[in-house]
Amino acid sequence: MNPNKISIISSVLNGDRFIESCILNVIQQNCLWLEHIIIDGGSTDKTIEIIKKYALNYPHIHWVSEQDNGQSDAMNKGIRLARGDIIGFLNVDDFYEPDVINKIVKLLEKLPVPSLIVGNCNIRTADGKIIRVNRPSRLSVVDLLVIDGEQFPLNPSAYFYHKVLHEKIGHYRVDLEYHMDIDFLLRAVQKAHVHYINEILGNYRWIGGAKTYELNKRGELAHGFKTLISDYRKRLSIPRKICVYMRLSAKRLRKTKKN
């Protein structure tokens, strides 16, 4: 068996507030077939010091620290370094539920290649309180282009996929600073065997001061999402485009009747 059956990739820049809990969360998964790749963008706080401390004692941790061209570039570096058949991304301020990794490895070993598994995700406050649960059960490209943004898979701690999927759809777009994950999912569901499991896999901390939190406050997150969705709708095949616009019309009609 591949000793690195699954590669968990974490990108970080000046993340000493959460990097230790991220490393420990992966360690506590107790997965024998795992590597944790940490891509640091040149941190000037205590991030590298913390990474080095754990890397000395845990050989499954591999890390690099150098300047990059943003989060997508860091994620792509991690993919190129990954030796696992399965890819997962864990942002340093997020965390997995217990024993998720072993469960995912067993599931993906039995599924056709390439497959994408998507589960549920707790959305939490900084102090750990659950705000709501993201349950992205509708995952066809037509579904994703019709449903509201909050029904989208909101965080990579709750989805995993075979690495070879990147051979079919390419890597994360470096020109997208904020919605690279949305773009990836829209491409992925068109090429992968998609499987939704109705279980909590990950936890997403919605923290004041974080990039997505501040963008959302300014309305930039929603604007960028709508722009990307609109672009994908225009590029659909004619049958899919008709399906999307029929469902959008029905959705608007229901909303009008409700009001």
C-alpha cells in the first residue's frame, strides 16, 4: 500500500494563532497512510518555528517556506508535492471531525477514479459555537449554477478527491484570489464521479478579521461569486443552459408567489 495514501495540504502565511491546532488535528486523525504538506508563504511570526517543532517529531509532515503568488499558487505547489492518491485541503483555522481521514481513504479506495466526495460542514464562530451546518447535497453542475451560494460546499475540510482529477481539469486558478475553490468545484463536478455523504466531515471557523469574513462584510464575496456563476452559465452547453434558465425562472416565479 502507498504509505502516503492521502495528502492533506495546508497553506499558511503568518498563521501562528492556528497552525499548531491544525497540525495536531491532522495528527489526531491517527491515519497511517497520510502525509501533511504545509506550504508557508514566508511567515514572519512564529508559524515556521511551530512547524519545525512538529516536523522534527512527525515524519508525515513535509513543509516548504517561500514567497508565492497567493493562495492558489500555494495550493498548486502542495498538489505538485503530494505523493498521495487522494487530496484534501485543510485551512489552518479549520479542523476535521475525529477519524474522518481513515473513513475517506476507505471510501475513495472503493470508488471509481476520479471521484469527489463531499460531506457536511459545521460553520462555527471563533469561540466554537455552531452557527449552522452546510449540507451541500445537490452537486450537479446545473444544481450548483442554480442554488444559492450558501448551499454550495463552503469549505474544503468537507470534501476530498482523487489527485488524478487534476489531470482532467487542471489546477487551481492563480488569477482568482478568492473564489478558486468555487471555480474548482464547478469544473470538478463535470468530470468526477461525485458522491455526497450526509455526515459532518469538517469545521469551518467564521472569524472576524479573516480574509473571507472581511470580504463578505464589504459585499465583495457575494459579488465575486455571482460574477463567476454568471460566467459559467454562459459557457454551458445549450441543453444545460436551457435547463439552468428554466429552473431559475421557476425559482423566481415561486419567490414572486411567496411574496
